[in-house]
Amino acid sequence: MNSSVGFYTFDYSKDIMKVIVYNINQEEKELLALANRKIHKITIITDPLDENTVHFAEAKDAVIIINQENQLSHSFILKLISLGIPYLILKSLEEFFIDLPIIKNSAIQYKIIKCSDPKVAASLIIETLDNWGNSDQDHLKP
């Protein structure tokens, strides 16, 4: 912020997104925190996305699901859509079982990250959030 000439300017180049991460282990959690640089508000859930944890996604801008072993069912995708989640990141080394046609036909933007290096994966996740946030006027810092 600059007030030297009697007016204030704000840096709108960075955004804050409210994010929830499901099924993350300790190493991935630490790497994600380092990559985040205290920009996004990230909630960590060590459990997978399921009936008992889906409600934590309410009021979030992005949902990140890491190495979900169970298929992400049609009903969970519909639940995320009904919660108004605009962004979804899926990170897995293996094939991610998900109903892509329903996501493609919804307003959810998504990215699938297949990366064996957890540090690179964390950087890719934060880079994706940064890009989405910078392109979305609802997430600019005041």
C-alpha cells in the first residue's frame, strides 16, 4: 500500500482462496505449506473425502483431493457442485476414478495432477490456485 501522495494503492496481483485438502499425509502437508507462502487459506483434512467429511468443503473456493483410493462418485461430485465449489484439483499417481463428464458439464474448473515428486506436486497445486485466483475477480485481496 502506498500513501505517500495522499491516496492508497493496493496490490491486486495476489489473491486469497479458501481451500480444503482431503487425504493429505504429513510430508505433503509440510510441502504444501511451504509452497503456499501464506497466500491461500488452506484447511487440511487427513481423512479422504466421504460422507463424514464432505461438509467441510462448504464455503470453500477450491477442493483438493490427494490420492483418493475410493472412486469419487457421481453423488460426491453433485454435492460439491451444490456447495458451489468452483475449483477442483485431483492429485494422484494412479488413475483417478471420477465421473469427468459431469465435471466437464458443470461450472467446476478442474485439474488433474499426476506427479510422483511431492515437492513438485505441491508447487503445481499452488501454481494452479494462484492462476485460478488471479483470473477470478471474486478472490482479489482488498
